[in-house]
Amino acid sequence: MRLAENHTSAVRSSRTASFAAVAAAFYASLFWTRSAAAQVNIESVRSQLDTSTFGARLRLSFSAYAGNTEGVIMGTSGIVGGRIGPNLGFATASADYARLGGSTSVKKSFAHLRHNYELTDFFWWEEFVQSETDRFRRIQIRALLGTGPRFALFETHKWLSLYVGLAYMLEYTSIDPTAVILEPALVHRSSSYVALTMRPDDRIVFTTVSYYQPRFDEWTDTHFLNVSSVEFKVTPLLSSRIDATTRYESVVPLGVKRADLEFKSSLELKF
């Protein structure tokens, strides 16, 4: 099960990371990604903070094409987290852009800030805010905030952890003026999730998080999101990573598909 109590106390006594620095990193990332321009899988960083006061991950990819296909594909994302006593905070931001053959095929950004307060060994309280843009889903801006409990159903330090969360979420979405959508701009949602982390080997970490987010006043209007990742450690600081994201929204603008599937392969630096 969890780490021994004396070990946990020793770890907590050494936690000196500054939440001001975490928040500043988040807002700097948010400002940058809006010029470039769900919930998120942060379980791998949570496990990193079990034994340290600060953790960060950085991914960057770039491809250029010339000849039969001309264009560029760029992607970047980062997560930073810190812990002070029972307080745990995360900030993450990402941006993706692709232009091939003179046509822009991807242009989106994402930023998320979350705080946890540990009440007991198996019970936390969470608050979060999020911002998202996606040109091809016709989302000019989607902003949300929420709060709710998180529970550890099963947790071992070595190889398996299972968590659930439930939150109230206020969501505002601004759609492209040329798009047609039969949904209010401001809605109230329930947001529940299940998060699983597996470590079959010291060099391999598998994490998956599934979110279910129906509207309180219209349960057929729902969002579903799954983010699954496999991380292979190459060196203590460098990892190879594969991410798969599945998204479904029952109410979308006219001409936009309800379901999306995305795969990413990348190298990741861990600090």
C-alpha cells in the first residue's frame, strides 16, 4: 500500500517548492499558447512528486517538409508541479500547429492549472481552471473552472494506483461566429474521472485517465475524454512517450465531427 508513515513525514518536511513559481509558469505558458493557437493526464507527474518537492516535464517536436509535400508540423507541451506540505499544484500548457501543402490542418492550444489539498492518505480536495482553443473544432475559446473530491481506491508505491474524482464544473465556450451550435455558451457540468497508473517495470509507466462530463440540466449533452500514455525511460532525464487521446462531444457545431482520435510519439525531458 502507501509509503510508510515515517517516510511520508520525512518527504513532507523537505517540500519547499514555491507555488508562486508554479502559477507564474502556468500563466506565462497560457500567454504564449494563445498566440500560437478537456482535461489532462497529470498522473505521471503526481507519482514523481511522491519523492520530491518539484517535478517538470517538457516535450518539443518539429518537422519540415519540402518537395512533393511542403510545410511544417510543430508541437510543444510542458507540465510543472510542486508540493508544500498537504498542498500539491500542477500547471500544464500545450500548443500544436501543422501546415502542409499550403493548408493549415491543426491549430490549437491548451492550458490547465490544478491544486490539490491532501485531507487524509486517501482523500484530496481539488480545484482547477482551464483554457482551450481549437480552430478545426470551431472553438475560439473554452474556459472552465471546477472543484471536487479525489479518492484513492487502491494505491501501491511500486506498480499500481487507482483513483476517482468528482467535481462541479462551470464551462464557457465561444464558438466561431460562422458556426451553428444548439448549446448555451455557459453551462454547468458534472465532471467525474477514473485514473489508473501501472508500472510493470522501473523503466515503463502506463497511465490512463477517463473523464465523463454531462450537463446538469441536459444529460444527453455530454463530453467524454480518455488520455492514455506509455512512457519508456531511456535515461534518468530522457524518456520516449506515446500518447493516445480519444474525445467525444455529443453536441458540436454543424460540420464538426463528434469524435476525435489522436496519437503522438515524442521525447520527453524530466526534471
